Amino acid sequence: QVQLGESGGGLVQAGDSLRLSCAASGRAFSSVSMAWFRQAPGKEREFVAAITASGAATSSADSVKGRFTISRVNAKNTVYLQMSSLKAEDTAVYYCAANMDPYSTTPHPTYYHFWGQGTQVTVSS
């Protein structure tokens, strides 16, 4: 089992930056790959970015490339999502998720076994 808890969401203006954090407990954090997803009202959950267990490889959605960066500090059991140049369309609930495959950066939510409760990010234009 992996328990996940997101923090760092809030209300910001377009063009601002924000950093989300996801703290993990339970199973060895350094053995799971991690990802961020988001879900806007009335829309399906959408892949944002993923990182392997070691942090050696990452992937991200085209919509956030160049603006969002995923990273992790295994010694702190934490994964981060640094978001910059935020746009109104980035408004969503952001979720972190854990995948027991340590080498995966898959964008498919069905491969992720554990999920946090989400944190709201609202970007005003």
C-alpha cells in the first residue's frame, strides 16, 4: 500500500507559477514510479507528467511541455510538479498517483495503483 497526499494548490493568476507536492507513505517510495494527473469540471482525467522510481526518466503531456516539470526527492518521499506560465485551461483538480512498475512513465491512468485525494488549482485570466 502507498498513501498519497497532495498539497500546494490554490488560486493564482494567469502567468504565475505554483509548485505542487505529493507526500507518500507506506511502501518504499523509491520503488514506485509516480505521476500527476488532472481533472477539470466535466472532463475526463488527463495525464500531466510522470517520473520513474529513480527519477532518471520523465514524460509529460504536450499541453504542459516547457511549462511544467515533474521531479522527486526519494529521501523525502515526495514528488513535485513545478508549474509555470499557468493558463486558465490549467484549472483542475490535480492528483498524484503511484505505479508499482518502477520503470514506467505511462500516461494511462489504469496502470496506476494508488491515488491521492487531489488538490485544486484555479488559474484566473
